[in-house]
Amino acid sequence: MRALVLEDDDGQAALLAGYIERYGRETGDPLQVTRLASAFALADKTCPDFDMAFLDIGLPGINGMEAAHLIRERDERVPIVFVTDLAQYAVRGYEVEALDFVVKPVTYAQIAPRLAKMARAARENARRTLAVTTATGIRVLDVAQLEAVEVSKHDLFYHVAGEKDPLRTRGTMAATADELADAPFMRVSASCLVGMPHIERIDGDRIVMRDGKEFWFSRAKRKGAMEQIARYLGGRR
């Protein structure tokens, strides 16, 4: 897995990189560390993707919080930990769904358990694709971008984040539910599966997604779905 260390202090960057590499050796799960001294590289489309990111907040130019927003534009789910001496700002991590934060000076005892959480999240976030056959051809979807799947008679409608119109294909909800069984989706009604990472809020029986789309709980499914999303959110802390 690939770990980003965004830190302008050479000594702090070397210390953290050493902790990350030590964790990889001890767990048998090698971690490749890339150190950036500035966040400007993250704005470059040629910048590689990472499986996890450690960000210093107090950076010159683009600060760590702004860097986290740049990362989120590329990847909504990569685990982020802020490593900073500005603890008062780390609480803003909820804005970018940061996994955690550590206050300097950093020790291995602090980093190791956070790396365990990040590695687990990174494995869960590993890219999965789904091939959807439509009337015009085949669309290969990143499952992480799939907001919801609805069924009407024998037609399935795949709702993709940021896209107004769903993709339409033939199929059954049972087969789709089986295919997405290991992904973070919950059954909100007999005819609808919703991707939990895309939920903005829940108002009564209404589910509002981050891009404004709305779906609805059925009376029979609501209790079980709410328990499922509570477990999902608990597991991300």
C-alpha cells in the first residue's frame, strides 16, 4: 500500500516515514512512503493516488486542511490522519471525514494503532468495478461512485454520484444485492439499495445524498437499515 506523508519539516517527515515503514515490517504488510514537502503537487492531475495520507496542517502556501480537500476531490474514501502541533484546528477534520489526528511530537505508540485502522480502511476501499450493460453499450463503474440501485419490474437503475440520469439495464435486485454484498450498501426498501458512504443526512424516512438525490425507507426495512448504518459508522471511527 502507498502512504503519503505531507510534511515540510525534514526531521518530522523522516521520523513519521520511519514509523510507517517499521509498522509495515512488523505486520508483514509493506508500506511504500511518499513524502511531499508542499501540497501544491496534489493539485497536479499527474500526482499519483495514495491508499492513506498523513497531513501536517501548518504548511506554508496550501495548508493541510486545504490539502485534504484536494485529496477528497480525487478520492472520497482514502483514510486521512492529521499530524500537527495545531490541535485546535484538527477538530475541523470532520469537514473532510478525517479518520483521526495526532499531536506532535509523534511516537510510534501513537502511530501504530492509527496505521492499523488506516490499513483496514484502505483494504475496504480497494477499487472494485461493476460492468453495467445498457442499451448503448457497456459502462464500467467504480463501485465507490455508485450511490444507489433501484429496480422497477425487470429494469435496474444505477445512480452514479454527480450524474443526473441513472443507467438503465435489465436484471434483478436479488442478483445485484448478492454482487454488492461485500460493499457498504444497505437495503432501504424491497426495490432500493443505497451506498452508505454517499449519505448526507437522514430525515425521517427520507435519505438525502451528498449530491441532492433522495431515496426513501420502507416501513419494513427502516429499522434494520438504521442498525446497519450505525454499525457502518461505528466501524469507521
